[in-house]
Amino acid sequence: EVQLVESGGGLIQPGGSLRLSCAASGFTVSSNYMSWVRQAPGKGLEWVSVIYSGGSTYYADSVKGRFTISRDNSKNTLYLQMNSLRAEDTAVYYCARGRGTMAYFDYWGQGTLVTVSS
Amino acid sequence: SYVLTQPPSVSVAPGKTARITCGGNNIGSKSVHWYQQKPGQAPVLVIYYDSDRPSGIPERFSGSNSGNTATLTISRVEAGDEADYYCQVWDSSSDHRGVFGGGTKLTVL
């Protein structure tokens, strides 16, 4: 059974850093492409980043240069390192497994809440 | 960057048909995917590649895509279908990125 479990969210001050984790089971993270998607309170879904099976990474303009997506193949875990956090980064962050050549997301984690506030 | 436009809300009576649109420039040339999200829950894929249904999704859910509009159709709407619905495409024309529509709140009257 495919499962994705996020962790690492919490309250952080503006300008701070946080690392989110997404532990996967039932499939191999490195053989798939994985994304982070976030949702600000009361708002819609916003795609954040992707890491392809080959290791290439891409980011939304809103986080480029501040966030880094990575994975640990030995732990079958996806990460999102978030630096220089801003109030507008406050959101529930979901990890999701991408499928197909025109990517859709077939499995999602339950999400972890990041609150950026002083 | 590519933009997807959805109506903020759609209302439908039980047993009727709901249609949720997703507009985008020449969206018919892209593959559109749809997600259902209920309050406090993660999104669930309901349609992929315009009209394919994942296993476990009722046949009442269907999709189409042509020209500048993609449509999610829910037949014989039930109270349990009340949720937010999001369309999504993958834009790899200039940079690889996911694009979501703003979401549509489906209310079952």
C-alpha cells in the first residue's frame, strides 16, 4: 500500500529555516517524480517543487532560491528545505507522487502545517 | 506562466448533473487532471488525462477537454460530492511546473 507521511512543520519566525520530510512506503521515491504542493489557509492549491527520478529539480517562482527539494534514497524519504521563510509561506505542505508524462499526482500525504509568524 | 481559471462556486440539487469548468489558453492541447478535496483532508485524484478515472472513483465522475475549456462532470450528484474541486496541468513548455486552477466549491443544495 502506498503511503506518504509528512513531518517537520511548526511555528517559525520570519527569516527562519525549516526542513520538511515525507516518508514514503509501498513504492520507491527515487524511481518516481515527487512534488511538494502547499495550501495557504482558506486558499487553493499551489505547486511548489518537483524532483525527477533522474535528480533534476524545479521550483515555483515564489520559492526559487529559498527552497530546496531533495531525497534520501536509503531512507526512501523526500525533503523540502525552506530558508528565508516569509509570512506568505504559511500553509499546509503536502508531498505527492507524480505519474505520467504530463504529471498528475496519484497519492498525497496528509500534510504538515507551517506557520511563519513572529 | 500558464493560468487556469475556474468558477469559485457551483451549486446543484441532489440527483442532478454538476459541470465544473477549467479555462486556459488552448487547454485542449494539454492533459488536464482533476482533484477533489473535502475539508481537512488531502486532495484526491478523480480524473487524469482529461477523462480517465482512477480505480475506486465512481463512474458518475467524467471529464472532457477541448479548445479553451476542460470540464469535470458529476452525474447524479450526491451529498457526499460536496467538496472543492481543482483542475491541474503540467506546464513543461519553458520550465517544468505544475499549475492548479483556483478551485471550485461544489455545493449540493
